[in-house]
Amino acid sequence: MIFMSDHKEQLGSLADSIPYLLKITRSYWSGLFHCHQVDHLPKTNNDLEQVFGSFRHHSRRTTGRKKAPASTLIRGSSRLIATVVTRIKTFTARDLATVDLVSWRDRRSHLEQLRHTRLQQRRFRRDPENYLLELETKLIQSILPH
């Protein structure tokens, strides 16, 4: 492996900045630049923008909407990963059948929690007074002895 500190003499006026650069880069945690260790992972912001842009484009084409559907906020992370991975590899029914059901159920549960949170936000925006009254009633009932 080639190290900058071994070639200071070739850097001319930049040689004085090498100790500072080395100090800063030592503070980076391992895995910060994992895009260079993982094949097919976007390496630059431009590559990443193309991935997101492609996802938005296909999402709009499949839904017929100009804006992204609300489900993108809830299930978007799973859909984005599926979009990126299926560009790299074609999956067979056998591949899908070997999925770890426990982790799949955990993921589904997490997505359902996100959906429920989003529903609560909508209820609050639609009728804040009634929503807060319901919360207050639940709080009072939980405090009172049974």
C-alpha cells in the first residue's frame, strides 16, 4: 500500500499539510468509505443521484402520479434497496424462498409501526383539538386506579 507520508518530498509546498490530513483521516471510522469495498455501490454523489432519480422516475411511471406516493416515506427504504439490488442481480423464486422469515417479519413490523405513526400525524392535522382531547382522556385513564 502506498502512503502519502512516505512521499512527502514529491508533494512540494503541500508536504506541510500531510500531518494534518493524516490526523483528520485517522478519525474517520472504519466503513465510512465502504462504497469502495462494495461492488455496484454508487461511488459519487452524482452516481447516488442517478440511483434516486431512477427510483423516482419508475415510481412516477408505475403510479401515474407526478409526485412520489406517500408510501415512499414508509416503505421507500425497502423499495429503494430492492430497486438497486435487482439492477445488479436477477432473483429466482428459489432465492426469494430462502429469506430469513424472522428478519422479514421484524422488517414488516417496523414498517407497520412507521405506517401507524404516519396515520397518527394525519389524524392530528385533520382535527388537532379532538386528537389532543383523546390523548388527554387516555392519559387520565392510565393515571386513575383500576
